[in-house]
Amino acid sequence: MIKQLLVITLLGGLTACVTTTVYKDLSVVGTDKAKGQVFMGFDYESDIIPIVNHEHALGEVLIQCQRWGYKSASLKSDYDIKCGEGTENSCKRYVVAYTYQCLTEQDIEAYEKGNLDLTVDKQPTE
């Protein structure tokens, strides 16, 4: 019984060493002014469990959107994740990207009424 508890404790300790939770801030990785989109992302090693700070990201996105004359922004869709190093079956580093949509006053009104689908690209502005 004692040997079993020792083995379980040892294995639990090793598992805790294998994965680590890390808080990640998103950074601007690209923009598309014509579509009013800001792309935010980060990368992480495969042994990390990332926790994303979306409030910080939205603050950075709002700054960019306001530079372009927009009033607000919203997360457009869920994230895209790709293997950045290694193969899909044994990836060592992942790259994650989120798309945020800049919103005009009219977009905000339409969104609040349920008439704006953020999963569909907006028409480019002139």
C-alpha cells in the first residue's frame, strides 16, 4: 500500500513538471485596414497550458481601431492554431492567432440588434 502511494505521488509530481500553466498576453501580429481587422497572437511550447488575457488584447485592438476612425472592436471568431515547430503529430511549438473586428457606430447598433454577423468579413472600407 505504501509503495503504491509512493508511486502515485511520484507520478503526480512528474506530471506536474511536464505541463506548466502560463499567462499569455496577445500581441499585434498583423492588421487589415481595408477590412478593419486586427490580428492578435502568441506562441507557446507544447508543454505549456496558456491562459490568454483577452482584456489586455482588446485594449490594444481598440487603440489600433480608433487610429483608423472606428469606435469599438469585438473578437471576430475563435482562435486559429497551427504548429510552428515540428509536425502536427509531434508539435514542439504552437502559434495561435485571434481576429478582432473594428466596429463603426452603425456596426455597434447592428450588432446590438443581432443584425451583424462577425463571422462574415465586412466589406472593405474606402
